Amino acid sequence: MTGEWGFPTDAPPPGDESPGFTPAERMPTAGSVAEALAGLAADRELAHRMVEEGAGRLDEPTAAPWDPEHPLPLGQPLLAMVNHLNAHKAQLFYYLKLRGQAVNTLHMYGMA
């Protein structure tokens, strides 16, 4: 929404053909569930604020750094982001179910 992408300092620059994946042991971690939940809440608040501030610009063509040749209306990448996160949420839900955790549909949709 702001045009500042904040790439990790150890990531290759946009357009670099190397994979550039950060090893898991170097990824940031949360020290507790409470810390993770606080981080998620802060991210959610920031995301909501950015969408509210940019709501009038959702139809403006915007180029993502990974595809600068094909600008899309800003709303399309935002919707793709939500769909992407839903896929990860489903992956986590089924992983927990298969591991025997006590999760149900209410957990899947944030109602529990």
C-alpha cells in the first residue's frame, strides 16, 4: 500500500535469479504463544489500517516488485494475499487435525 516492500537484508535483490531462501534456523521466531499472538494482532491492525488508507486506490494500477512489467489494480494483489493466507490456514488446520489436536471447524474460521 505504501510502496515500501521492506525486503530482508539477507534476501537477494528483486530480479536476482538465485532462490534466496532464508534457512529456517535464521528465521525470526516467537518465544511464546502470547508473543506470537501479539505479533499477529499487530500485523492485523497494520493490515486493516493500510487497507483503510488505500481504499480509494484499489483500482489504481500497481506493480509488485516481483513482476514490475505487469501492473495490476491494487485490489487484485490484496485479494490474492488473502487467498494465499487462507491456503496456509487450511494447511495448518489439517496438519493439526492429522496430528490429533482438538481443533474443529470453529477454530478453522476463528470462531472458537
